Amino acid sequence: MRSFFEPGRSPVYARNGMAATSHPLATDTAISTLKQGGNAVDAAVAAALVQCVVEPQMVGIGGDCFALVSEPDGTIYGLNASGRAPAAADADRLRAAGVTEISDRSPHSVTVPGAVRGFEALVERFGRRGLDAALATAINLAANGFAVAPKVARDWAQAEDLGRHAGAARHLLPDGKVPVAGQVVAFPALAATMKAIAEGGSARFYEGEIAADIVATLGAEGGEMSEEDMANSAVDWVDPVSRGYRGLEIVELPPNGQGSIALLMLGILERFDLAGLDPLGPARFHLHMDAARAAYAVRDACLADPDFMTVEAASLFSDDLVGRIAARINPQARNRELGTAMPTGSDTVYLSVADSDGRIVSLIASVFTNFGSKIVTEKSGIVLHSRGAGFSLIAGHPNEYGPGKRPMHTIIPALARKAGKTVCGFGVMGGQYQAAGHAHVVSNMVDFGMDPQEALDAPRMFISEGGLSAEPTISVETLTGLQALGHDVAISDDPIGGGQIIWKDRNTGCYVGGSEPRKDGFAAGY
């Protein structure tokens, strides 16, 4: 339980409904939607669309999304609304041109955006209101302006060379400058685009003038996307995957996302007595980071579009693999042969919403890197994501860039169940960190009894090339202890990840919410 003598915030308790997002306007939109008769799906989609306006560096209608929906009867549905590479995608052609990896600034990093199709699919299947109602607040904010939040301003200022592309310069640099916190910014072209989608549905995005604008913009940069690629886009309803962790069932989406890797990490960590350790001490972080190294090595070798994987998704977190990896982790010293991930940054929003019927939505959407590809359609004002940077250009790799393929995705929503009932919607933003972040917050709650807010507040660490990157809130004693265990540790220049959690207390019937202190948002309920 938090100390009321120290800075921080309490978890939020509410009976009827709750929303936790990374932006105040998104949380307010979700709660307003619930109070106006919408359900958790309506509220989640409306909030995400608001974030497409007020957090443009993180998310947009030119990006992708994934979602898990737990209905009141406990049935869980999974949505994969990530886009595919163009039919003309050709890894051999890129390699012949000397390209060894797809840059997040490359037009080849732009796969067909899946978010709009995904938002529509969610409200059509589960919502009480249409996509037009979900878009209303976002359209108003884009047309009439919004005040830039502090974390958004910080991220905006860190975006490199936004003026490189004419569309980005026009839409993302008002008066030719990066906006500052509190400055009012509007996106009239984006407002018009969203209004067209509200009037005609997702078809107005994937066919006609908007699709032609996207294709022409990418073509001018050397991209291969066609209007047919746009028109052929579709979402997939998928069966979730899950694994137990000390009495709690963690539910994730299958590949092409890395949810299976979060389950692998949790399986590894379950083999160790974490509850007997200091949650902020070196022994706990050591086990967590070595588990991450091993799990991410599996990810980088195997994870891809499921149609191209050479192993079954369930094998990525099987008891056999968990046991073999856990046996290689030495609690007394780092095993330098476990492998190391090479993280890159990511810009993503995660939100969770719950309603009075007991429905819980876990939704995540992203443009990947800061302002995605930084290619912005000049007419329609759409920031195009860079998710194709997740492809490999290694010949024969399951995740090799190719026609109609989905890239390995970092963004993952999650749910938790106990005794067959959904008790939690949670997610952790932060690019490659997300699988490790899921394991971290779950362990915080399960092993150390933290409430949702404490679980998100706790200091974080992640693997980096050759070592560890630690937030400056981690104690010197812990850093020294990790060095004694064989880790090279550096202090991170940026906060690591972000998250939201809504927990359903089955004893009181109340929702308990926590929101990421490293972002601008908050949890609220009524």
C-alpha cells in the first residue's frame, strides 16, 4: 500500500465503469461514452481515436491495432488489425540495392494501416454505437484544437527532422516549429479525413481519394503500395493464447505479436521463488533480465506472421522450453550465452476500459517509432506508421519481408483470468520492452502484492545491447549488486515503457485502476 507521506497517487476505485489511458482527453472521452450509454468497446474505440489526434507521435489512423474483448459471460475474443506488406514487396530487390535492414524512415516500413478497419470491426461486432459516434470527439478536437500535453510535447521535440517530408512539415510543425506544452494545435486535414470515415465507414479510408493519397505519397518516396493493397486489407478474429502464472491465467494474442514471449518469460520466472526477494533488489532484476534475454532470443529467431512461422505458437511457451531455459539461468551470476535483444524505440498507446456489465477491453494501437515513418499524407493529414521496420531482410528468415506478410509486431494487449473469470485488463507500452513489461507488472501484482498503481509506478529495467538499461529511480545498491552478478548497467535517458491496468475485485465488485506515471494520462471511474 502506498505511503501517503510520499509523492504518488492512489489506485482508482469505482463500481460502474472505468477507463485507464495515457491522455486525459482520452480517459474523459471513454468515461463520457460509458455515461452516455455506450459499452466498454464503444468507449475504448472512442478513446483510441481521440489519442490518434492528441498523441500523434504515438498513434494514428495510419497505424495498426490489436484488441482483446472479454464479454460479460467471460468469453474472450481476439482481434488482429495489423496490416500487411504490399503485394509488390521484394526482399531480394532491397538486398540487391544494398539495403540490410528496413529503416523506420523508409517507405518500405509502411505496411497497409490496419487500425481503421480494426476500430470499425470492434464497434460493429460488440458496440452499441457506430463508428461515426466513436469518431465524434476526435473530429472535434482535430478541427477545433487541443492543448498539447507535457509528455506529448517532450516526444514531439525529440522527433528528428520532421521537416524532411513536406506532409510532415505541413501538419506536424505548426508555424514551422515543434509545439510546446499548453500550445493549442489543430489538424484540419485530419479532421476532414475522419469526418469522411464517419460518413462512409472504413471503405472511405481504404478506397477512393484517401487510399489514393496514401499510395501516391508512398510512391513519391519509392514505396510499392498500391490501391489494390489498400482495398484488400482485412482484420482477423483470432483465438487468444494463455498460460498460468501462480494461479492467474494470463491471456495474450498469438503471433505476429510477441504475446507468446510474455508467456514464455512468465513461465521461466515461475520456476524461481520471486516472492522471497526484494522487488527492487538486484536478485529480482537479475532473474527478470536473464529471463528476458533468453525469451527475446527465441522471439528473434522464430516469431513472424503465423502463416510463415516454422514452429507452433504454443511451442514458444511450452513447459519443455520453459524448463530448458530456466535450467540455464543461474541466480548467482549472469549467463552471457543466453542471447541479447537489440531494442529500438516505439511509440504506442495502450488503454483498458471496463463497463457496468462486466465487459473488459484491452486495446493497443501504434505508429511504432516516433511519428512512425515521418511520412505524412499532405492532403489527408495521415501520419503513416513504420511497422514494416519489424521485418527481417535475412534470406529465409520466417520474418523476412515479403508480399502480403505481416511483420513481427511488438504491441500486445493482455487480460488476466482467475478461476475462469476475467479479472484484469492490462498492457505495457514501450516497443521491444512490452513482453518484459507484461511479465514485470504481473509479477509485481502476483509475487509482491502490489496494487495496479504500485505495479506501474515501480522502477523498470530492460536489456540493451551488451548490458542493461535502468531507470534512474533504481537504487545505487541495486545497480552495484547487478554489476557484482556480471551485468553491465547504464542509466536510461528515457522512461522505460508505459502501461494501464484495470483490475476487477470479485469480492467487492469494484474496479481498481492504475495509470502510467510516465505518461500524461490517468485512470477514472464512476
